[in-house]
Amino acid sequence: MSELHDRIAASFKLQGLMTTLGAELVSVEDGEVHIALPFSAQLSQQHGYIHAGAITSIVDNACGYAALTKAPAGAEVVTAEFKVNFVRPAIGVRFVAIGKVQSSGKLLTVCTGEVHAFTGSGSKLVAIMQATIVTVRT
């Protein structure tokens, strides 16, 4: 594994929410991170779809970790703002959030994110995010 992957994976392991949700860090590349979430009835809303809060959490993390790939060593990131659009119900057996850096500066990084729902017959886009991530020097 690369140093970049190790840095992101170490931070991801510290996130209690990701553990609680059952999310998994799938891919780390410079400026792009993928996080997967299996379907769980415990994460559903009243209609049986995965709850918007769970979908938002994984795509926010994918964007944040994508931003962290661009941050200097020793720095951390936090989300300052995001907008999410749900384009269809989150129905599937597995969900994958993809966070991508669109613009990275010294203080702010703008990312876009997508969440895809996978079923036996393929995948469908279920959510789109735009996020502003702040680099915090430690």
C-alpha cells in the first residue's frame, strides 16, 4: 500500500460513525476516494431505503478524504459546507460513494461526490454532493 493510502486508512479507522455504519474504505488515489456501504435494515428509513443520513455520511467522508489526499503531511481536514441532491431512492445491496477533488488550495478544497446503488442488475446514481473542505494545520 502507498503512503497516501496508509494515511487515509489510519484516519478512516478512527471514525466511529463509519464503523457503526459498516462502511469500508475501498479505494484511495490522489484526489479521489471510494467508500462502500452494504445494505442494512438498521440503516433504513420508513420505506425500506437506506436513510439519507447514511448516504450523506459516506459521501461526505469520501469528499473529505479526497481532500485529505491533497493536504500537506500533518494537516487535517474538516467539512465547512455541503449540498446534496438525492436523485432516486437508495435501493440496493451495496452503495459506493466516490469523492473527487475539483479544486484544491491552501485553505479550501472543493469536491464533488456521487453515490451509486448496486443491485444484481447493475448500478444507479442515487445522490450527488458538492462540498467545501477546510484544511486545518495541526
